[in-house]
Amino acid sequence: MRIANCFDMPFRMADYRLRVYRRFPNKRMHQVVIYLAKTESEKVYQTTFTTESLRHEFSVIRLWEQPSEIFLATPGLLPFAVLSATESKVATLQLSAAAVDKIADRRTQSNIAAASAILAGLVLEQEVIGGLFRKDIMRESVIYQSIRTEGIEEGVRLVAVNLLKEKMPIEMVVKVTGLTIEQVQSLLITDVE
């Protein structure tokens, strides 16, 4: 999924439709743009792209206008509940967290918990989110593992860069960080100079 700017969305939707049409001219297609975070921009109400002789239409869903009950009723939609039209984002996230706890499949539960926490970060503070979702469940998520791995790799890379800046020999940086000689040498070229 790619996050796009709402200002060029009509053009992009027409462009995507034409690209798909080129490859699959007989396929039916209904395009829907889902906006996650509330904005005052009028652009999120645009549903057409029009030029001199081309008119393309698509649908738009603005999550902040949708009732939270829709999302709370279906496990796969729970992560979006906090972004819906609700009086209290915290109360809605509490309901969502309670529903996540009832999911029997542990892997599904952990993935939905992690996705819920990530999307809740658009509208709530980390302390609130962390207090509602069990960390042990979220740690099992493929999303959490991916973010954690990327964070660890970035941390190791930063340590290696700092060691190289302090003129530590490449062989010692390799030994300390566990990176390969090639990886450390590439850091010399891109980050240290």
C-alpha cells in the first residue's frame, strides 16, 4: 500500500486505471480511495479527474466520517476503528483492544493488535496506545518483527558509522558490529566522508 498526497489523487486514480486497462482491457474495476486522517482540505471530496476529453470517476471513503460500529464488528477492520467518527478515540480504542483480545488465532490477534497500535498513532499518544495493547501479543506480530529488525539494523549501522568516524580499523568494526567487511566498506563511502 502506498500513502499518497490527496492533492494529486484524481490524476493518480485516472493514471492507475489506464495502466490496469492497458494490461487487462476486459477486467472490471472499481477504484476506492480511503483517507485515514482527518483534514480540512476540500481535495478529499474530489471523486473525478477531468481534462478536455477525459473524465474518470472513483469513490472516496473518509474514515473520520464512518461510524465506528462498522469497524468494531469485523476483526479485520478493528485497526481502523480509532480513525472513525467517534466521540472518544480512547474509548473506541479500548473497545477495539478488547475485541482483539477475543481473537482465538494468536497470529491473527498479534497482527491486528500491531496494526491497531500503528494506526492509533495517527490520533493518540503512545502512552495511551501502549496501555491498551498487550506488548507480548504485539511482539509476535510480523509487523512488529519487521519494524524491530529494521530498527536494530539501523542501530548497528549507526554504531559502525560512529566507530569509523573515531578511526577504528575496519576489521575491528566488523568484529564489534557483526557486519561484513563489504557492509562496513560501503559505510565508509556513503556515511563517514
